[in-house]
Amino acid sequence: MVHADILNTLKPKFADDRGWQDFLVFLDSHKVRGSATELWLQWEIHLLKKQAATNGWKPVARRYAAPERLSGASIFQ
């Protein structure tokens, strides 16, 4: 388990208890270890992978692109 002092430094980054609980479940289920920075980076990578899987991002020239990018629609209008 991750040290309590590391968890105490990360808890303020979450706006609600649900996000915090999801983070704790992620740490436990993926056996994540390291410093606060390493834990946070692994959490962000996990969220990006989850977002890519649910939003239909596709690999284009060895990089991932959103469906809007593939269709030529600008998301920054």
C-alpha cells in the first residue's frame, strides 16, 4: 500500500469523494507504487487511456487522433 503521507499530498487534487475513491481503487488494482509525482502521472496515463478507449481515438501515423481531427472538423472554433 502507498504511504499515507503520499496519499495526503494527493487528496487535495480531487474535487469530490468519488474521484478520490476511483483513484484509490486504481492504486490498489494496478499495484501502483512510487512517489506522489509518479502516482499522479500513472493516474493521468490511466485516464488518458480510458478516454481514448471510450471516445474512439484512432492511431494515425503512429499517433492518436480524435474523430474530429480525422474528419477535418475544427474543435477550436
